[in-house]
Amino acid sequence: MTSHRFAFIGKRIVQTIPLLLVVLVAVFSMLKLVPGDPARQVAGPRASEAQIAVVREQLGLNESLPAQFFGYLSRIVHGDLGMTANGALHVSDVIRQNAPVTALVLSITIVFTALIAIPLAMLASHRPNGVIDRGLQVMATFGVGIPTFWMGIVLLAVVALPTGAFPTGGWGDTFAEQLRASTLPALALSISVAPILFASLRSSIIEVKRSDYYTAARAAGVEGSRLIRKFVLRNAAVPPIALLAALTTILLSGVVVVEATFGLPGLGQTLVEGAKKRDFNVVQGLTLLFTVCVVGVNLLGDVLIAIVDPRVELS
Amino acid sequence: MTEQALMEVMTAAANPRRGASRLRLLDPALIGAVLIAALIVLALVAPMVSGHDPALNNLAQRLQPPSGQHWFGTDQFGRDLFTRVFVAARIDLLLGLLGALIPAVIGIGLGCAAGYFGRWVGTIVLRLADVIQSFPNYILVIALVLLLGPGPKSFLVGAAISAWVTYARLVRGVVLRIRSNDYIAAAQAAGLGHRRVLTRHVLPNALPQAIVYGASDLVLSLGFLCSLSYLGLGVQPPAIEWGQIIAEGQTFLRTQWWISIAPGLAIIYVGIAVRLIAVGMERRTTE
């Protein structure tokens, strides 16, 4: 890597800091936006005035706004996201406990998505606008319109229930059980994500194949898998990598839904349950976590582009 | 970037092969419009057609399979599913449309402002868009549910906050492109005010693309609404809604799978119809 690339990456990291700060302010403001008295909301409907006063003190609501924000910031830096509404658990522990479920489902989803989208995009771009290409495009168009939760239910009805090969809900103790429990949710999710990756990759492969350097490489005798790997996929990967952050938001939204469909004890379920029980710290903590993930992946995408793209604009 | 990829997926069938496009016996926009119109009519008359009240419990008839009396079967309270699925279209179509329309108006407005006035207005809008796009939209709405409570209000506010971004980026791009054209400079030189230039010259050029995207966004909006209701955070009973019927039916998936399947097919039906309209419009704007 040249020093230009390092400078570009460094600049992007610095540019991310203000965005992260604004996101933090936004998540922090959630508490301020609660209609009525936030302390009363957090304490719950049956709390006495004294209990509400305690909660108000705990939330630091008696201090000035900037002081509250910096207090919030310093707690986050120390990994303290507060307690759950019933006061029994640290939100950070709940997250630590449930995160592996979501992480496994997302990982398998990414593998499935790549396995579906990459070969099909290569197939479709072989003859642009040919019969296969058009067929695949129409399939992608319909695939993206199928609601993820409904796809999950169809998989439950068509695969899990008749064959008994996959559980219809719940997690598992061993890794093998957990893999099995994650397979169908991941498949349901990748069916709605793969079309987006497919469409992006398909058009970028077609563009690469029309380019001069591809013609030059072929004329120079580069062939077979080397041609595909070094010239086609590497160059064609740039637009899909630029999509990474957007795909991440879709994946994180989708995983919330499939976790509900398959009854998986992951972060999505924690979030939904938290919202239903009006558990403020849980929802705030998870909103922050998910959003920081998106910002992080966005940055990662830019860094990847700087590494992968031979023509990266270093401005 | 997202918008481009999404647009591409959504309107993939929009670029027909040469020759095929000359055979325009069937306009996709027209087919789509007819499909939607048929659904709206059925949504309004379904109780009369089936002769069942969508909200009437009949425990003697609970969990019946599809039959001559109950075309889609019945649910766990013995309510007629055919009637419920079509009556649900009323709420789903209305809220789905609003979930796309409200952000469209906001986004087109902000996009015009960002592109036309440029400089710091543009910068503010784009930075705001960056922040909004860092929040996955489901997570944003679930956080809103905490503030506003479950229901259509959270969905609509969430859509208004999150979905305008794409419209704004799209419209800003178009406005930037046409602003450099001579006729805008000529119009300004002729003494036309900002408002007149915007409404007479800029907006009519920026609108077609936004409308085509809007059709795709409508599909996303509907899926979003149904997902939220499925999670129990969107439309609440006794209102009848597809996502909710699917969630209720999931309990009986082993034996009465049709309960959850029918509303999902309805969602896909709307998706196909709306996308046909988008394809038709896309063809018109590209010509």
C-alpha cells in the first residue's frame, strides 16, 4: 500500500468521528424525547414519588444537559449501558449473552448471500440481457419483494416441519445444534438480501467486461480463473463494497425479524421485547450498538475500497 | 448507492430486449394499475361477497380448512380468513402508501433545496442523511415505539424520519444536473424568483425519477409495515392487518398452514402490481 492510501484511510477515520458524535447525541436525545417525565416513564406506572425521585437522580436528570451528555459518554466508554428495567441485569451483560446468536445468524446469512449472489451474478453477466440474465433479474426483482418474516414461515412450513431436520424455534447448547437453528433463519434473510448484491455485482461485472483493461488483459493472454479473480472480480467488487453499509442496515433490520419468526434468543428479540416492556436502557443500548456497527462497517467499506480498487480517487 | 442498486433490482424488467419493446400490446403500468384497482374493490366489498363479518367470532367454526363456505378457511376464533385478508388490504394499502408518500414529500423538498441552493443547505442535508442512514430503519422505529407506543403512528413517524434520504439524494442529483443547464440561468436572468424557477423548471424535471423510486419504496414501506405488525409493534388488534394475521397463524403452522400463507401472498401480489407500475413508468421516463 502506498502512503496515499494510508492518508486516505486516516482521513476517513477522522471524518467518522463527527458522525459518531452526532449519532451519540441522537441516541442520548431519545431519553429527552420521551413524552412526559422520563423518570416516571423509566420507573414504570406503579412507582411511588420517592422511587421516581431516585430514578431521576440515577438518570442524572437533575444536572444540566451537557453534563448529562458527558456523563452518558463516559459511562458508554466504560461499557456501562445501565441496568434493565427490573434492575436485575446489566444491559451490557444481556448484550454479551445474546450477541453470539445474532452474530452466528448474520455470519451464515453473509455466507449464503455470497454463495447465492456471486455465482448467479457471474452467470447472468456472461450474456447480458440473454434469456438466463433476464430470468435471473426477474427472480431478483421478486425475491427482494418477499417479506423476510413470511419467507421464514414458508421455510418453517415447507422444510422444518415436514422433514424435522431443523428446529422450529429456540437455540441449542452445542455448536452443531446452534448451526442447525441458524440455518433456516439465515436462508430466509439471505433470500431478501442476495438480490441486492446480485444486481449490484451483475452490473459491475458487465461494466468491467466492457472496459479496456479487460480487453487488454485478454489480449495479453490472461485466461481462466486468473482472469476472473485478478481482473473481473477484483474490479467488480468495488460497487458492492460501497453498498456494504446499506446492506448492513438491511441485514440488521432483517435479523430482528427472523429472530422473532424462529424464536431465537438474539439481540433482535431483546430489542423487540425491550420495546414492548418499555425497557429504556435495553432499547437505547441496542440502538447505539446497532448504529455503531453500521458506522463501523461503513468505514470498513471505505478502507476496503482503498485497498481493493486500483483506481481509488485519493481526494 | 443503495438507491441505485435497489432501483436496479426493483425495475430489473424495465429494459426489455430490442424489438420486444415495440410489441407494446400490454403496458405494464396499466396491468399493475388494474391489479391494484381489483384489490381495492375487493377490499371494499369482500364482506358482502363472502357474506361473513371479518371480526365476527364463531368458535364452532374455528381453524377450518378452505371450503365452499370459507374460501380461505377460518382462524382460531372462527373468523372468515378470505374476508379478513381482503379487508386487511384497506389498512395495509393506505398506511403503506402514506409510509412512502410522506417521506417522498419531505425528501423531494429537501433534495430540491439541497441541489438548488447548494453550498451549506446542501451540506446540512447530506450530513443529516448520513446520520439517518446510520440507523437501520427497523431499529429506529422500534426505538420510536418506546417513545410513542406501538401503532401506526410510530411507523409513520419512523418512515418520515428514515425514508426521505433516498428521495433527497435522488432529487438533489437531478437538480444539480439541470441547474447547470442554460435555461435555468436564463429563467433566473429573466427575473424569475426562486419559487417560480423551482416549481416551474426544476421540479418537473426532478419528479419523474422520484416517482419511479417511490413505487419501489411503496413496496419497501408495505413490507416494513407488515413486519412491524408481525412483531406486534405496528397495527394493533382489533384492526385487521396482514402482518398480524400471519403472526397469529404461525401458532397453527403445523396443522393450519394456510392461515399464514394467504396474507403473505397478498403482500407479494401488491409488490408485483406496484413493480409493474414502476416498470411502466420507468419506460416512459427513459424514452
